[in-house]
Amino acid sequence: MNLSHILFTTISNQLKLKTFLLNEEKFCVKNLKTQIEFLRKEKENGYKNIKIDESNQLNAENRQKLVVMYVINISFLKANTTIHVSDIKGNMKLFYSAGSIGLTGKQKRKRRIATSKLISLLLQKATFLSKKPIVLHLNNVNSYKNFIVNKLKRVFYIRLIKTFNQIPYNGCRKKKLRRKKYTKKFK
């Protein structure tokens, strides 16, 4: 490879990345425009559908409606891997576990296989999630966080990611061992 070819490939890769980022920004701006239009229409209607507090601030519930529409929750349990989708009110839309994709026993604990299959199943079944703002909740995911986020970011518009790690990395403190008492035996 000569120097000009290397320069050309690096510049083209940077341009591809910049165009991808521009498309993502374009999508975000489009969502913001739709939210602005929604607020303008509500203002013209006198805010009949949106509750406003005394301080002329949007209610927290309505503010959240404008920000996100669905929640994807991925949980790593001790013996299973689950994924479920709900709307912002908490109504369950989809639920899948490692058992629903054909994994049994100790296979359900193999995180990379289970999550990749669950995410591909989610991409097939949840067509209503595309182009809508989503919150991603990750429970006990730890080292697989980047893997999951990268897979979902390709298809869905993720507005917020929350991680909940409930398992301590070093476990509970072990019980103190008692020393055995030695007694001299006389003959």
C-alpha cells in the first residue's frame, strides 16, 4: 500500500462517520420539530389536553410524554436473561426471556448468546419502536453494556440509558472463621 491510498482510506472513513453523525443529528432535529409543532397546536387549543401547573410549567407527566415513548428493560438474572418493552405508563408491550428463544438450563446464563438472540427477536417483533425516542434500562449488565447499546443504537433512537447494578462486584463479607482451641493432652 502506498501513502496516498492510506490517506484516501482514512479520509473516506472519517467522511462516512461524519455523514452518519449528520444523519443522526438530522433525525434528532426532526423529532424536536415535531415536538414543537405539537406544543404549538396545544397552545392554539388552549392546552386542553395538557395539564399546566399554577406556575405555567408543563406537568412532569406531560413533559415525559414529549421526551420518550417506550422503555426497553434488559435484565440479567442469576439463572435467566429477560427483555421487555413497555410504554411510559408501564403497560407491557413485549416480553421475552432466554427460554422463549429455545435456550434451556445453563444455556440461559450464556449472556452473549442469549442477548444477541433476544435483541434480534426484538428487532423482528417490535417494528413500532423504530424512529421513536426510547429509554434503555439495564439491570446487572456490567461488562455487556457496550455490546447491548451498540446493537440497539443501530436501529432504535435511544434518548436515555440507565444502568442498575444490584449485585456487588466483591460479594458479601464472609463470616469470620473461628480458631480451634488446642488443649494439651497429658499422659
